[in-house]
Amino acid sequence: MATMFLKLTCLRRENCGDLLARPRYPSMPKYPKGVAVDVKGTEVKAMFSVTGMTCSACAGSVEKAIKRLPGILEAVVDVLNNRAQVLFYPSSLVNEETIRETIEDAGFQATLIEDEINERSSQVCRIQINGIRCTSCCCTAEIVLQAINGVQRIQVALETEEAEVYYDPKILNYNHLLDAMEDVGFQTMLVSAGEDVSKIDLKVDGLGAGHSMQIIENSLQTLPGVQAIEIDPELDKVSISYKPSMTGPRKFIKAIESAGSENFKALVYPQGEEKDTHRQDEIKQYRSTFLWSLVFTIPVFLISMVFMYIPIINCQLDTKVVNMLNVGEVLKWMLSTPVQFIIGRRFYTGSYKALRRGSANMDVLIALGTNAAYFYSVYSVLRAAGSPDFEGTDFFETSSMLISIILLGKYLEVMAKGKTSEAIAKLMDLGPETAILLTLDDYGNILSEEEIDSRLVQKNDVIKILPGAKVASDGLIIWGASHVNESMITGEAIPVKKGVGDPVIGGTLNENGVLHIKATRVGSDSALSQIVRLIESAQLAKAPVQKFADTISKYFVPLVIILSCSTWLIWFLAGVFHGYPKSWIPHSMDSFQLALQFGISVMVIACPCALGLATPTAVMVGTGVGASQGVLIKGGQALESAHKVNCVIFDKTGTLTIGKPVVVKTTLFKSMVLQDFFELIAATEMNSEHPLAKAIVEYAKKIREDEEDPVWPEARAFESITGYGVKATVRNKEIIIGNKSLIVDQNIAIPVDGELMLAETETMAQTGILVSIDREVTGILAISDPLKPSAREVISILKSMKVRSIMVTGDNWGTANSIAKEVGIETVIAEAKPEEKAEKVKELQAAGFTVAMVGDGVNDSPALAAADVGMAIGAGTDIAIEAADIVLMKSNLEDVITAIDLSRKTFSRIRLNYIWALGYNLIGIPVAAGALFPGTGLRLPPWAAGAAMAASSVSVVLCSLLLKNYRRPKKLENLNIHGIKIE
């Protein structure tokens, strides 16, 4: 099971970020007159940190500004994490710097996040090529590889017999490269499938500008494997890109500390410090401004609402200063002014930026509402000072209380939003702080032990893991045996037995026994880092339902301003023309002031933020909860589609069954030594990755008990026929191994005994594999693949959820029907090719079903990609995991139900958020406008309207946070399924 995570790390790095959906209706780029822009070429994805966004209207403004640039394919803005992800064609007019400047021109601060650009236009792999003896061989290898469509650049090293190939991953993969080299006679082995370049940030004490920077840079550039160096003297940070197979962070620290005579001190830069610092600074800033606002607002509130009922104090406050201007009004004016213009400055700044870019956000509403109350109050005070008989009413308490309450709401909202990303923070904290580094001699004896920072672990280091300690890095066990608890990553509760040669995952817990592991993947290449990046990218990807909120946000603020002005005008005209009794007007007001209060209340109660937060907060919490349950959901699109699923297609081998088939019976139709028979078929099948092929090879090894690791004869002209079987020539004999369809297609006669044997295996839910030697059926192998525990119960639960189950398999009809009958599946499609599986998915979609496909193999990837929701079993192949929308990490069928149930719960939470946000505005705005005032006398003061507005955003975030209490359906708990383990 744990091998799945190491497989995850073998995926192309860009797959973790490949969640940015292509636009169905791309924006039309605007080109300068007379300029021809070439937008053809390779797509580039860039990630920016954007500060200053407060609501979905801000995000919409950023998105709109970016899409106006030529060559922009798509832009997605995440207001929760202050990020923008842009997919574009680079040109002379558009690059990362142009996009950054465009964001800043829109009124926000933007910086390019280079280490979070996950998708690459170029993929690089390293291939070991055995047989290169001279420069002529190198030239041949280069010519062969360069001729492949999609290959961009090649470097072949004669000394190491390795080739480094840069290629376009959208056109081909490394398997094409390996096949091409083997076709011309070279033996190849994949060394690295990824970009194989890591990046680390070091904090250097004593780093200054100029000379010291040059010393450090020169010192680092002398190290082999260093690709790029970036130095930020303001943060004392040195960023180094390097090849982990050639160097590592310990060498960097040693080089820096020994450089020159400056006495530099280097250590690993605290992980996630900048992001956490920004979040904490934002929280502190809101808390500080809120507390300062209270210093001024509480006295204003007391003067306006409390002291008037205390005769002694009220007498002092009523003391006239000039004409009708009294002490109380002067004090309120003095106290509310700092709140309005100093503490409330952020709302003016936000409004200016929004209006400058041609849009409006919540800051505009707050600024208009508070300014209306403040400046009317100033007018009232000045008029009272200049008139001996004017008795006006001020609203200073309205503006100051409104700003204070909104700041409180923002403070609570920022804290709540921080909690939505706790799942990522917890994953990042799984790694241990320290590791025990072993130094070995040439014979494997331990020379020394040293405790180091776990982030200084380098590839190929040997690490000692004590009982009860966390595994410091992904790696392979080279000594020792133990049980490892992987529940913190996979959700699997039962510790997994580990021994020499088994992989381990960084961050998991060693239960008992001492282990020595060789680090294979460290830093950003580790399984844990890959999972974190996958979740971060998933949280960035918008759910389609978010478009609903984005559309409303575009028109929301202008509409509210119109409604507010209309409310004031209607009430004012009604008062002027005696449209309502004078008794409705409070004794301290006139009709103008009453109308003004209604208008301000409408303006400040409307909240576009709640709409903007409804979807992203729920998606963020939902994907985080899914990860903790062992279900990796790749974004909002997958969540939205999964909640509609009403039909699930299951593959058989490795999905409904354990995927560890075993040979249970061998029948020979020709006189032949059994060992010779298995030697021929093992030599053929060892070139295949199919589970049945592996079962045959393992059984052949048992036949040759005298050898631990037998060497099989060479198989020539090997051919894999997907969905059918394999062909090869071994010892000058033509070997064909596969199902009945393959043998029939090859025009090979099947003996009567063979037909009877096939029928018998099918009735027993076994798979019959025919073996032809020199075009004669020589034998049949019966292979059994046990069902996964509680597969029948899972199918039953899906039926109770009104989800139809179908089985599609490449296996024969007899075996397929037996398995389907055993688990309770009524619809079966057998002997299906990979493309036929995808066609069946499309047929069901055309019939109105929302289809989920659950598979684990290469032959399932077309169907996984075609389905509305592709679910890959975690122990399956990399290609299947890549094609899927949801990865079931524990390889348990029960997680299919968990994924569907979680998506339904998450989407119901999104609906609830929208109902609350829309309902709040639809009810709150009429109440603020005075709809209830004529009949009940109920009037909502502006400060109370502001409190309601602030509460709406906080309530939506808290509603999403309730998803953290998600529990799997009780029916699953009763099943008590724990992982699948095959010794």
C-alpha cells in the first residue's frame, strides 16, 4: 500500500498542479494596433501571491485585468489564499513580469511564486543506456531520440552512459523514449522520470549586500549540480536550485560557512514561514485596528446611548459651546474622526483601488455608508454652531460603530479562514524535526552517527530510524524489520509490516524495531510534499458552481448602491409629501434623517463577501478532510461532479479483486517438462506489467525452487496486446500467451479439452490463460484473484444510495459473470478493450447518467479520463492515478462510498452557504430598507446592519468549517474494513 506514495512521487511534477481547467469560452485578447502577436508555442503556468484582496469582487477584478492581456488562456484567483494562477502563451508582450505589473496596476500587490509553478512546458528524464562505447554510439542515440516528435533537447554522456532528455509531456512520455532506444539495439533503464531538480531556501546570518553576496554566490557555484542561485539580502535568504543526485543542502551550508572571512552562519529557512507570517500579520493588524477603534468608539457609544440617561453627566454634555452646538456633539466629532479617517483608512484605500480599475467591492459600500453618516453629522454640527435655533441630530456613533463592528467581523473572518487550511498545515508538520545520519564504510559497517535537521537529509543518505520515531525521508529499508504506522498519511489504521527492500514514507511512524533506510526522495520530491502540492492545487481549482457567485458579484455592488439611493429617495419624498404619519418619525429626527438612516442601512447590510466565500471555503475544508480520510480529491470540479454520481463502473482485476492473482492450476496438453514449460512463459511474461503476468512469473519462480533469483531466457520481438495478452520469441519458439480471443484471432485451434477446461475455470470465477507454443495450444493456466473484503457489502451500500453498479473487464464472460454474481452486480461487460471501456462510459453519459469509473491499470486510463469522475485505486499504476480525478489511497472499495458521500456533504454545505448568503441579502436588504417599519415600527440602525453584514461572512466560513466534523457513513464503520495486505 505504501508503494502508492512512492508512485505518486514518480508522476510528472506538473500533474500536481494540472488542475487549471481550460476555458470553454476563452476571453478575446486585446492587441495593440499594428502589432502582430504570436500566441503559438508552449503554454506556461505562473503562480502569483496577491495581497490586498478582501472579497470575490476583488478576485474578479484581478481576473478581469489579467484576461485583458494577449495570449492569456485562463486565470484563476484564490481570494482565500491570496493567490492567482495564470496559464498563458509567452510572447514579447506577455510574460510573468507583465502579468505582475497588470495585477499591481489593478491596485493590488503581486509577487511571482517561482517555487510553486507546478506545470512545466518541458519535462526531463534521465535514461541509463547500456552499450554506448564511443562517440559514434552517442551520435546514434542523439539522432534516434531527436527524431521523436516532442523531444526538445538531448544530452548524452559517454562517461556515465546516461542521456538527459527534455521533452514535451503533452506529446509523449518516457516509455516512448525507452522503446525507441531499444528498437535500435540499446538496453535502457529509466533513472529518473521527473525534472530531478530540487530547490532549498537557506537563512544566512551575516548576509549583507554587495561583496558578501558575491562571495557566497561564487562559493556555491563551484559545487557540482548547482543549477541556479538567488539571494535576497532583505530576508537573509539564499535560494538554491540543484540536482539532488549530485549535491545537497549540507554541502551548501558547509560551503557558505567556509566562504571568505565573514563568519557566515547558515541554516534551513523555516518552512512556510512567509505564508504563516503573512496570515499572522493580517490577524494582528485587524486585531490592533479593532482595539484602537474601540478606544474611540466606546466613548462615542456611551455619550450617544448611555450618558443621556444619567442626569448629572447629561447636563454636562448638553452644555452649549456655540449657539446650539453642545459639548457632547463636539466630543463625538473629535472621537469619531480618527475612526473614520485613520482607522478606517483601509476602506478608502480599497475603494479607490476598486473604482480606479472600474469595479466596486465591499469597501465601496462601507466607505459610502460611513461617509454619508459622518459628513451629514458634520453638516448638522456646523449648522448647529451657526444657528441659535437649529436642533439637529448627528450620526457620529453610526459611522464609528459601523467601522468597529466591520473590523471585528473581518478579524473573526480572517481567523476562521486560516482554520480552513489546517489540513495542509497538519500534513506539513508530519515530518520529524531531526534525523540520525549514519556514516558507513565500504563494507556497510557504521563509522559514526550524527543527529541533523531532517531537512538536511540528502538523496542516498543512510538514516537510522529508532522505535517510536518518525521516518525522516522516503526511502528503502536496507537493514532491519519493523511495523510502520502509515495512518497519518493513508488513513490506514493497521501498522504495515516492513523489511529489507520495502519502501517507507517520510512522516510515518516506526512502531517497533530499528530500521536503516536509504533516502530515495527528499525535500520537494517526497511523497508528503507531492500530496501537499496536490491538495493546494485542488483548493485553487474553482468548482463550476463558483461561476454563479462570480456572476452575481459583478453586478452586486452597483445594484446595492442603486437600491440604497432609491431607498433614501423614496423615504425622503414620502416624508416631504406626507406619505406617512409624522408619528412614525422618531422625536430626535426629521424625515430627511430617517430616510438617510434607511439608505445607509441598505448600503452596509448588503454583503458580497458571503457569496464569494460560499464555495472556496467549503472546497478547501472538503479536500482537506478527504486527504485525512485517505481520499485525494483533485479540486472543486471533481467534488461537484462526484456529488451527482448515480452510476459507478468497476474494473475487475485490482479493483473488485485484490489484484494479487495466483496460479491455482496448470493443465498441459502436450508432453513437456513442467519446468521447461514455465521457463518459456516466464521469459515472455516478465516483460509485462499486468498483474496476471506477474502471477505467472512468481509461480514459475516457485517451480524452480533451487534458485532464489532465476535468470530467464531472452525474449525477442516481445509484443503486448492490450486487453488480450502477449507474444514473443523464446529459444526460437513462438510463444503466445493470452485469453481465448487472442488465440482465436491468431487462427490457432483450441482443443476440446481446452474448451472444457476454460468453461470449468469460468464457473469457478477463475481466469483461464491459454499458452501456445509454435502455434499449438500447449497448456492452460487457471488463475484466481480473490475478491476484496466486503466488496459485496460496498455494492449493496451503493444500491441503497441509489447508485447503479456496473462491472467492465477485459476478462472472459464466464469469470466476469461469476465475480459479478458473487458481489451483487447485475450489469456486466466482459472481454472489453480499453477503448470499449471508454465507449461504455460515453454511452451511459448519453443515457443521462453521471458516471464514475473506478480502476487501477493502464487499460483503465481511457475510461478514467472519459468518466465524469475518475477514481484511481491508490495501489494502481501511475498512469491510472494521473488520469483520475480522485485517488483512493488505501486501495479499499469502501473509499468509493466515502468519496461520493463526502462530495455530497461538501456540496450540500456549498448549497447551504449560498442559501444563507443569498437569503441573508434577500431578507436583510428589505428589512434595512424599512419594509417592516410601517407595520411593526421595527427599524434596523446602520450599526446593527453593519453587524449583520459582518456576521454573514463569518457565519459562512464557520458553516464550511463544520465539515471538519465529517464522519464516514455508519454503514461503513460497521463493515470494519481495514486495508488489503498480501504477503
